[in-house]
Amino acid sequence: MLELRLVQGSLLKKVVDAIRDLVNDASFDCSATGFSLQAMDSSHVALVALLLRSEGFDHYRCDRNISMGMNLNNMAKMLRCAGNDDIITFKGDDGSDTVSFMFESPTQDKISDFEMKLMDIDSERLGIPEAKYQAIVRMPSTEFARICKDLGSIGDTVVISVTKEGVKFSTRGDIGSANIVCRQNTDVDKPEQATTVEMNDPVSLTFALRYMNSFTKATPLSNQVTISLSSELPVVVEYKIAEMGYVRFYLAPKIEE
Amino acid sequence: KRLQLNITEFFPST
């Protein structure tokens, strides 16, 4: 028996919208720790890891570890039927081939029940080793989304370089080239507007912008994004989910042949 | 020409 209740139901919508561009079907794992997911995109270039900790839910009951294969577009279709202020309760049963979503309006005058079919998914789990990163950039998530969108209209790949000057995003395409430098800036009215660049060693890596742009679908989840870089490692683009956990995207770099 | 690496080259299957 599994029962999760989230008063801030819109959060679940945002989580599904954040990852469904990258992954079609995924296996959600439920344990005493929380509700989690790990999935690769179909070309095995990127990986998404989600964690919603049990303490973050208003009610969390998970009698035993359970994995549920779900189609994210179908999940989005169901969740779209919830009002933005609705309380969402997610229920599952051992051995059942369906799960259910219950949406309650804040005034309790409308209660909806949706049942969704589960899928059989052969998911391969990867071990993500702990790593010490050469550079960690924190910046407003909207700013990062803007940069990826702008560069994506010019080139296919972005070179992210971190030096003591700041972080530079560069691209090159048929029509020309672009460089955007963001300097550390902590002199801001609100902490979420800050950009910080923590650098142990200078680093420069190349990534496909198509994936970066897909990661920015998580922007509504968090005001800030954290980009962790090390040569020889996939970049980590992390959106923290307040009080609950995170969505982390890992993207393998491109190298010169 | 740039070569796109796969995520599985970095993270082992468990």
C-alpha cells in the first residue's frame, strides 16, 4: 500500500513537466526515503535523477519498496486535470497494474479521481559516483534558461568555460558565433538573483544545447540552478525543490574526435 | 568533428 499526499499539488505537475521532454517512460521508486526516479533519455546521453523526500509530503505511507512504470505524457495528461491549488493524493497497491490520483480543491467542494495504467519497464539503474567538481556555478534558473535558448538559435553545442573571470557560454553556427560571460554577482536585492562561481580549477567542456534546453523545462521548480563541472565527467544541472529534494540532470560531454 | 559521449561510459550499471 502506497499513499502520498501533497498539499502543494502543483509541484507534482512541475516535476513531470520538467522531465517528460527528456524521458517518455520511467520507473518511479517508492521507499521509506521518498519518491524517486532515475532514467536515461532514449539515446543514453543524458540521465535524470529525481528525489522527493518522504518528509516533504503532508502524508506519506509506503509499506514496502515499490517500482511503478509510468508514461510521463500520460501522467501529465492526468495531472493537467488538477487545479493549480489542488491537493493531490497518489495511491498505489502492490501487484496492481494501475495507480490513482485524487485531486481535492482547497475548499473541498470538488473531488476528482483518476486511474492511470502502469507500464512494464526494463530500467537499467546506473551508479552515480560521488565526485569533487572543478567548478560549481550557481545562477538564477531563468537566466540559465535564457542563455540556453538564445545560444540554441545560433549553434548546436555550447562550450561552458569557468575561469576566475566567471563562467562563459559560447556557441558557433552557420550564421556566426556568440559568447555570454556571467560574472560572480552577490550584490543583489534577493539571494535568488545571485550568481556565484566557485572554482577549484579552470574547466572547459562542450555540450549539446538540445539537452541543455530540455533541462531548462525544470526552471519553474527553482529560482536557482547549480551547474557542476569537471573535465572527464558529465555536467550536473541541478534544480533544488524546496523542502523536498531535487531534480538533477547529468549530460555527457562532447569531445574532439 | 565532435563526438558525443554516452552517459553509460561514466556511470556503471548497478
